[in-house]
Amino acid sequence: MVNVNANALGIIFPNSYDNLIPEMVQKRTMASVPFASRYRLIDFTLSGMVNAGVDNVTIMTRQNYYSLMDHLGSGREWDLARKLGGLQIIPPYARAGSKQYHGRVEALHSIVGMLERQREKYVIISDCNTANNFDYAAFIEAHMQSGADVTVVYQKSIIPESAKEDNYTFTLDSNGRVTEILTNDYRNGVQNLSMNIYIMERESLVTMVKDAMVRNLMLFERDILGRNLQLLHVQSYEYTGYCARISDITSYFEENMRLLNPDNLKQLIDEKRPVYTKIRDDAPTCYVAGSSVKNTMAADGCIIEGEVENCVLFRGVKIAAGAKVKNCVLMQDTIVESGAELDHVITDKNVTITAGKNLTSDSFPVYVGKGHTV
């Protein structure tokens, strides 16, 4: 783990884009949605910051944050259990007179006092609706070299249909400077799609937030950056690596399936920039004699006795003899009993598929909610 501290602190918004996958966030945030067999979405953002030496990270929660707090704990797995800085989880109503925030500006205003007391020069702001192995150290360096007031990260990508009403795109000049920020861009084809990662000086952010609150402005991208492109030097930073963007339940399923391609998995889980997560002391996966497993990613603690093909299995999944599971994403401690057949199914945590049940779909994934028995 990186020991050299960066001159930057991190702020992560775990509830942004909860509306895109309502089925999965009834009892959790977007940030704590399980992904890639053993991780949560926040692990990729948090690990990226830590790998760059950012050792002061604040999580701005809004609702349904118990699962997130249980996952993060004290931040020990990310080396963020510290006396100074470290990991801070700030819930709504954290102080007298506070309320559940509606926009990012309002959320940042609730911690202005804390921001004014920090020692770091820069602030990195990020959401958790993507999984990637972003190099935050190179991002910080590029911002410092550019002399910009704000640097934003984008990826050349087609806007997902399910995210047509929840996106920002950038128009750039020949030097990469942002000249226009478009909200809910409906254009077809490849666009400069925001990855919702920003960096700026801490003191400048405090000034921007205070001024925006006086004017009753709520949205950081539209109301602060978009309104002041003539006054602020907003520079762009292109991300060209692998990125899994979660925009609905179908994209969640498809992005997990993409990781069955070793090339994609290698880009996401990079040995040079490891992805850390909560430790669970399970035994290695047990493949019982007579089982059949093809093209499957299985985390530790699984017991497989039946047939499995093209699947992503999280920790503790049990598939009994005689069960057939194909093209599925089965989350932690899912049990598939003997004779059950699953195809294109997503099961949340602690789901039981009883003996003989048949759940199949060709056009879209079937989702079984947390703790349910079918």
C-alpha cells in the first residue's frame, strides 16, 4: 500500500445514482452494491484514492447507509484507521439543524467548517456508479501541471439509454479546456461522458460552495461549473482504461458478465493498483467430485456440487448436486438446492432457491431480492 501521502483529501458520494437500480438499493447505497465476485462498488473508488496516497477520505451518506458502514468499518482494510485524517462517514442529521441534502452543493455546505480546518491543498470529489482502476496519482499531477481551477474526468463513450436523464457531457476546445457542460445529453453516438470525478483547490471549493448556497444553487456541475466556465479554467482529463458503468439492472448483469473475459478482469484488478475490500475469513472454494464448472468466477467460501457455466459467484454460494446454474450472478451466501435450474438470474445476498425450481429468462435478468426464498 502507498505510504507517501498526497496533498489531497477525498470526498465520496455513495448515494448518487441510487435511482438507476431501485431494486438493489432498497436497503443499501449504490456504493455498497456487490460487484465482481467479492467487492462493493465503493471499493474501486476508495482503493484508487488510497493507492494514490490520499489518506483523508470523507463519505457523504444520505440514506440506507447501514450496509455501507458495516462494510467500511473503521477503514482498516484500506489503511484508513488513523488518528488524523483517515476515514470519516458523515450521515445526514449529523449536527443540530442539519437535514437530508438534496444536491451536492447542500451536502458540501454541511461540512464547510470541516473543510476549512483541513491541511490538504486539493479536494477530489467522486461518485460510485462505476467500477474502474483509475490512476488518481496521475490525475492529481495532471491538474497541478495544468494550472486549472478545476479538472474533470471524462470518457469517450455512448450514453446508456437508461442514463439519458442522469448524465453530464463536456464540449472541449483544442487544448482540452471545457467550454460547455451539457445536462441530460440526448445525442446519439460517442460523447465526452463525465465520470463524475473532479479535483480543485480546497479553499476554492469552500468559496464556491458558500457563494452557491447564498444564491440557492444546489447542483455542483450545472450550477457552479456550468455557470462559470468563462470565469473558471475547467480542464478535462480523459480516462481511456476499462470502466464498468452501472446504469440499470441489465447493465449491472452485463458488466459482471464482461469480467468473465480475463482481459477485462486484468484491467479492473491491476496488481500495481490493488483493489481492497472487507476481509471475510472463508475457506477456498470447494469443487466437489462430480461437479461441472465452466467459465466461472467464484469467490472464496463457495461449495459447488452441481453444474455451473458462465457465472459470477460471490462468497459463500452453495450449489447442490443436481442443480444447474448458467449465466447468473449469485451474491453472498446464496443457496441453490438440488434440481433447481437457473439461467439469466441475479440473486441478492442470503437468497435460497429451493429444490426443483426453474428460473430462466432470455431477454432480461430475473432479480431475486435480498433474503428471499423461492
